[in-house]
Amino acid sequence: MSTLVIAEHDNSNLKPATLNTVAAANVIGGAVHILVAGSSCQSVADEAAAVEGIEKVILVDDSAYENQLAESTANLIKSISADYSHILAPATTFGKNVLPRLSALLDVQQISEITEVVSEDTFKRPIYAGSCIATVKSSDAIKVITVRATAFDPVNASGGSASVEPISADGISDLSSFVNEEIAQSDRPELTAASIVISGGRGMQSGDNFHLLETIADKLGAAVGASRAAVDAGFVPNDYQVGQTGKIVAPDLYIAVGISGAIQHLAGMKDSKVIVAINKDEDAPIFQVADYGLVADLFNALPELAEQL
Amino acid sequence: MKIVVPIKRVVDYNVKVRPLGDQSDVDLNNVKMAMNPFCEIAIEEAVRLKEAGTASEVVAVTVGKSDSQEQLRTALALGADRAILVETDSLLEPLAIAKALSKVIEAESPQLVILGKQAIDGDNNQTGQMLAALLNYGQATFASEISIDGDSASVTREIDGGLQTIKVSLPAIITTDLRLNEPRYASLPNIMKAKKKELDVQPIDAMGIDTAPRMELLSVELPAARQEGIKVESVEELVGKLKNEAKVIS
């Protein structure tokens, strides 16, 4: 039994969710290998080799994988899949894009976004926006799995000394090609990696008012998020979205401001260690999951909070 | 250009789903059903491409029980030209659904297939990508903007860090994210007209595909409940609690 973890990276650095995915692989047991497919990505392979407990890093350095598009990446993973009982990737937009394609190429039923490994073939995963947790047992020969990063504590990024084995590209596809990317530039931590997150909902009333949250975020070293309602209303871009169809976060402190607490939003944040809710509607469902609730007008409470931090 | 839009009948998003008493599955007795919200966005995009003169025909497809005809009628009322139900009494997994859809698409040979990025019941986010693999089509998932340019489509994708634009050769699979468009409501005259549109029912058994389940559902349970919290009276009290009790800020 051995597991292949697909590294998520930007050709220079390994993305942190990879370390949580390795943690899930360790619970499954057996040897763990990491695949680094990219372009001029030796530094990522070196980083992966240093991850604690990794036996081998497979490096495919080819311009075809610069943007890790689904078609070529899935073909490549398929070409080395025979050696593995499990293939794991983080349940990020990268993993969600590539792994189901691989799964169909291998004729196996993927297990999406697991939150617990029960045994080598049995896993827990949330369904219906996390209203229920299903325990499922897979009968496929190769288990193709995406992992919810927040459900597994990351392994150590150092202490390992895996070998790095370079292999050649295989199955390069020209069905799709990269045009450009607009990556949001921010001095604040990434939403999924931040230890404190402050999010705004429809109650913020406009995108301009998000500066009230940003002021507090900068004092706390926090990331700024939003509910789907705030994204739908055009206040902020979609990469702010926390919830069932956005990002899943589990920081030490989550501050929900002007968010009513629809089940779809709770799905993305209810595993946070401490939850604070600020809402002027005392009946808002968000208060049912909040450790500390403050019934107040956010336009008074936020400046006051900024002042006291 | 013909567009095929696969859709799914799911529990309405306002319903809070609970496990059955014996925890063998979720309790779906007497719950309100609806078209999956991301599928509405897919239908809307296809209809807009038709209204813009880019597409000539929009075909809605679903794989499910006979009662899924209700959601196909909704799709017809929203502007699809005709509909196909691949009928099965079994609850199929995404791989089996993708296989059934691939047979329909091989027969229809559209230039574009648009579907929702995920269904809000199983939250799997798999079918579109699997369908692309089975048909050997290119895929553009989580789309927030689509423009058709001859024999390719330029698609802006919602990715974790921001936006990515890719070009994909047609025919292709596109899956929708929530900012792609705002779906319309069906008007009463269009609901009436939809009743007369063609709805073809095809038995899944005639397709010659393996739909056997690969996963066994062992149990369904409620997630661990959070301990009840407290209400604080002021910002000052809140800051004090966060510093001294929860110790999450300093």
C-alpha cells in the first residue's frame, strides 16, 4: 500500500494545503510519495523532499505543466498511478479541477473532500453543506481522494530527506491553454491559512464599507472574508467567499460581521476554534454557533473595536 | 452551435437536511425539491448565448427518476428548446451519471456542454470534470465569464487566489461558478409554453454502461454540535473576553 500526494504549488513554493494532505496520507498508512509537476520547479521538489515522512518525490519539470491545467496533469498522474493504492490532492480549486478528471480516466469513483480517515477504504465527508456527515466505503482498486485541509493538522515542513526522482512528461494535451491570471495581491495572510479571519456579509451594505473590516484585520494580522450574499451583491470578489461553494476555513478566531448565518456560510467556518458574531438582529442564526455574540449596529461596533485593539 | 446543459434535481437549498433515525441515510421524506442552483446558472448562460445569436439550440438533460421531469420542465420554461431524461430508479454516483451523460452527448454532438460546478446535495464537484475525461474534451471549471471565439472558448475561472483565464478548444465542458450570471425567473407564459416542448425519456438500461455503485454508504450522522456561547453587552467586554478568556488575541 502506498499513497501519492499531488503537490499544489506555484513553481516556486509548495502550497501549505499540501502538508495537510500528507497528514491525511499518513493516517491511511504505507509509504507516501509526492508528485511535483510544474515548470522550473526544482525548488518545490526540494521543499517537498524536506517534508517529514516522505519517502520519494517525483519531479516532472516541463513547460507543459507550468499552469498545471487539468488535461495534461490528469494524464500525467494516470501514467504513474499503477504504483499506488491511494492518490490524494487538497480539496482546493486545483485539486477539485484535476482529480475528478483523473478519477474518470481510471474508471474509479472519487471520494471528495474527506474530513476523516476511518480506515484505508472508509472515510468521512460532509454532505448537504455540512448538515450531515456521511461515512463511505470505497470498493475501487485505487482510491482517488480530495482532502479538506482544515480537518487535518499539517505535517512538519522540515526534517525529511526524501529522494527526488525526475521523470519525463507523459500525455501532454493541447485541449486547453493558459491565457493569463489575476492573482489578488494583498499584504494580509491567505484566507485559508490565516489564524484570524474577519468576514462581512450583506449587513456591510457596500464594498466600500469593507475598509472597516480591513482596518481591524490589519491590527490583528487577519485575513478578510465574506459571505456568499456579500459576493452576490458585488461588494467583494469571489475569492473572499467563505462557505459551501467557496473556501473552507478553520482559524483560531473567526469574526462574522453583518452575516446572518445561513447554513451555506456555516459550512465554511463552523470548525473555527472561537467564533465571534456581530449583528444587529438578535435572532440571527449566526448567534447559535458563536462563542461570543454582540448584538449591535456594526457601523458603531467596528470603529469602536478598531480603537480598542 | 448546439449547447447541452446537464442539470440535477436536488433538495431545495433552504431545507436543513437531517439523518434518518437509524442513521442509514439522509431523511428526504416530504422535502421540497428544486433545480440545483448552479444548474440554473448553466441554463441561463446557454439561453443567453442563444439570445445573443451564438447558439442555435439548447438541450437540457438529466439522469434520474421520473420525477426529475419537473426540473426539466423548469429548464424548458427558462428557455431550453428540448429536454432529455435518462431514466433510472437507482441513485447513481457521479461517475455513473457522467457515463450516462457521455452517451447522450455522443448522440447529440453539441459544440458546448455547460453544467453546474457542484450539486448542493452530495457536494462532490465531480461530474463535469469526469464527463470531460470520458469524452476527451477540454474542461474549463468554475467559470465566471465565457466568450466564444470561433472554434474555441475563452473562459475566466474562479481560482483560490483570484482569476485565471484559459482557452479551450470546442467541443468543451464548462462548469459554472456563482458570478457567471444571475438566472432569470420563468414567466407564466413561458411555463405554459414549456409544457408543449419535447421531453424525450430514454431508459438507462439501453445505454450499455456500467452504473454499479463503487461506494457503500455506511452511515449518516449529525456533525459535532458546538457548545452554546454567550452574548456580550459591549465591544469592551468582547475584547476583554477574547484577550483573557479565549486568549485568541493579545
